Amino acid sequence: MTTQPSKNLETFPNPEPSRDYTIHFDCPEFTCLCPKTGQPDFATLRITYIPHELCIELKSLKLYLWSYRQEGAFHEKVINQILDDLVAACQPRSMTIEGDFNIRGGIHTTIKVHYPPLPS
């Protein structure tokens, strides 16, 4: 296998930086490990952002998300970390990430984070 998971997020110049438009990614194959049991957690990630100068390159996003497959992480932590990493990579005008985790132990969990943070 020549492709490996990676934390390296690549970007490319926004082709229309003067216009606000929305980019939306559905990532239905996200997996990480439960930090308590080591069992896999499965989720659909929904990433929506308005780019500024840079856009996220899709193959690097795929490899980045793949890098979580062997990491133990609470749902709340992993979704916030993904937001932090994507914002650091592309400095969007705004971004929302929703992690919609499969039912585990009879509980369905959805985590949604925003950049910039929503007003309190």
C-alpha cells in the first residue's frame, strides 16, 4: 500500500477569494477508538466552511481523517481537534464540523463545533 494515514493537511489557493461560498464535505467512514474500551467508534463527519484564501485539498483530508483510525479519543475531543487542525490549515471565514457517531450502548452522540465560536 503506497498511501498512508497522515496528519499533514494540504491546501490550495481559493479560486474565488472575494466571494463567500460554502464548501460541504460528508465523510461517512470516520473511525476512531473508544479510549475506555479500545473498540472502534464509527461516525459521519459533516464539514462545512466558507473559505478565505485557502481551500482544503480532499486527498489530504481523507488521509488526515484516516489517521484517527488507531487513536483513542472521546467524541468531544476528536471533533474539537479536527476543527482546530482544519482552521489552522486554511484559516476559513467560518467552519462548522458535526460528528454524528453511531449508536454505542444505546446512546447516539452528535458533536457540533463552530469557528468562530458561537456567541454565548
